[in-house]
Amino acid sequence: MRWRSTAGRRVAGIVASVLVAVLVGAGLFLGAGVSSARPKLSDVGAWLASALNGEVVHANGLSGQVDGRVDLASSEGDALKVMQDGDNVLVVDESTGKVSRIDSTQLEVAQTGKLGAGGMEVVMAAGKAYALDPRGGTVQQLDPLTVATVGTPITLKPPLGQAGIDKNGTLWVPVPEEGTLVQINGAQKGKAVTVGEPGDPLTLTIANGVPLVTNSARASAMVIGSTGTRLEVSLPSTVTDAGTGGLLVPAVAESNIVPVLAPAQGALVLVDTASGALTTVAVKGGKLGRPQALGRRIYIANESTGRLIVYDTVAKKFEPEKVVTGKAGPLEVFVKDGLLWVNDQFSETALVIEKDGSGHRVGKYDEALGQKDTPTPLPIPTYTPTAVQPTAVPTRSAERPTGTPTSVPTRTETAQPT
């Protein structure tokens, strides 16, 4: 009887195991069917505008494969601006002011709203979103999940500079006519930090989650805290010749190194926001875009040639330029999730570059999502940039949040392009 009982338990166990295997297999089969119908977007990726088609596509950053596509037919032919913060994705039609929220799971437009006439700007980060009218001077909080306005708008003295959101979710808005940087939380206007004289040209970068204001009139870059200036770095005198709007800086930098470019003067200044050290390099080119920092390299779009100028900050020399389109035209360049993205929204051309400098193309017009087996390598450049001797490096000074500014020893570096 004991033998029969043990055998019975064995048979029951085998039957149960078979049933579990069948159920698991069915679940995997059904799951595969669902995922094949709606491909899962990669965690390391970015949304890119394709204005001629009136759509945005999501690309895998490690392969260049397009794994998501959303149609914006009503915006076909219009310039688009994409803001992405985690799963929150907003697309602004720069001609009409229409804003669309993309549902990344359903690959469709979930909500739409109207921000008024063209020229409106949207800033989104740290789970918050704001719409700004630079010419009218208004700031309005938005709900990134519904595109609806929240609270009452705040009015500042126009024109407003490019705004940014820090790691704590505070919006910082340059007000050049008052020489201040205003902080805003929701519908509440906070303290205005003085960063120059009224009328001084001001540019803002959110560097590693912290505001950095560049004032070309006083040739300085200031790291800003909630109570005031934490560090002020003296820039080369060449930046004062840039004039109003003459300095180009990244809107967001994922490292402590922030590149500041005075294109008319051909001066590139690398500001270390942690130590205050500077490196200056002379750069030649046509119509240059905002510089971007990724790893040990600085990338500058030359929109006159459709190429990327590449400077290695460790080797202190220029590398061969990277071909993007190979022809004149606007290029969007930004850093996201440790990758550099370059997009021509008026063509199929886009590429992604990793920290080691390697890169591959993104097939924005590829119809089959996620079907590319191997990344498309970038073409070999036909020439390297002309070497130019770097400009002189000035000293720097630091300021404490309170009390009398304290001088600290100067550490400078000199670049040697080849």
C-alpha cells in the first residue's frame, strides 16, 4: 500500500508538471503575439522628428533601429520640436503652436493642446512642463500627462531667454532686461538672482542638473544655487565681442564640462563647473550650431557642410569630422542617456554616437520596425579640420553664496589642436 501511494504521488506530480508547462507555454505564446503587434521601445533611445512626413520616430540608441513611429499628419511639412522626459513625450508644431502628447505604449497621439501662435517654447524635465512665450513674457505650467494648463500664468519682463528645469524641478528663466535669473515653482514666482546688469546678454545651461548662466557682457559664467551665485568663472575677453545672442551653449549638459562657443570669433571655451578650470580652443567653420559634450569629446554641428566638428579634450586635438548629411542645412544635436543624437528633421538622415566616438545611422524612413540586423556604420570622412592655435586662457575667480568673494588658486589648461 505504501508503494502504491508513493507511485500515485509521482504520477500526480508528473501530470501537474505537464499542466504547468502547457499553461506557461500558452502564456508565452499569447505574450509573444501581443508584443509582436506592439514592439517594446528600448530604454536607451530617443524620439526624433521627421517633419517632411509629419511624424516622430523612436530609435534604439545602441543599434539605430527604429522601434516606434507616430503619425502627426496635421503637422506635415512644419518644423517640429520634441521634448522627452522619461515616458513623457511632447511634440510642438513650431508653426502653429500645437502641442501633442505621445503615448509610448500605444504609439499614438494621446492628447493635443494649443499654446497660441508660433514661437511658443516648451520646457520639460523632472516630471514638470512649462510653456513660455519669449516675446510676451508669460510662463504657464502644463500637465505633461494631459497637456492642460495648470494654475495662472506668470508674467515676466520680455524678451525671455532660453529656460531650463534643474534636478529639483525648479524652472529657471533668464530675464536679460533686468539682468536676472528668475526661479519658478509651479504657479509661484521665486527669488530672482542677479547675474548681470540690465540689458546684458544671458544664456542658460542646466549642467548636471544645476543652472549655469553665461553673461557675455561681463565675460563670466556663473553656477547658480537657490540662494545666489555659487561659483563665478572669468571667460576670455573674446566672448565680449560676441554681442547679443552671440554665444552658443547647450540647453542641457549631462556632465560638469559645459562648452561655450562664440562662433563669430571662432572661440570655444570649456568650463568645468565643478572646479572652475577653463580650456580654450580656436575653431573654424561656417554656420556653427550649439556645442555638445559627450565623454571626452566636444561635438559642433557645421550646418554649412552638414558635418560634425569633433574635438578630443584629453588628446587636446581635433579628430576627423563626421559626415551627417554632407550638405548645408539645419541640424538638431543633443545628448540624452549618455548618447549624442544628430537629426535632420527635413530628411531621412539621423545618427547616434556613443561615448567612445563610434556611431551609426538611424533609418527614420524604415518601414519595418526593429528589423535591422546590424547597425549602419558612419561613412569615412574625406578630410580633417584645419588646425588652429588656441587662444589665451584667462584666470578664474570663485564666489561664495554669502559674504565676501574669496579668491582661489587658478588652474588653467591649454588645448593643442592638430
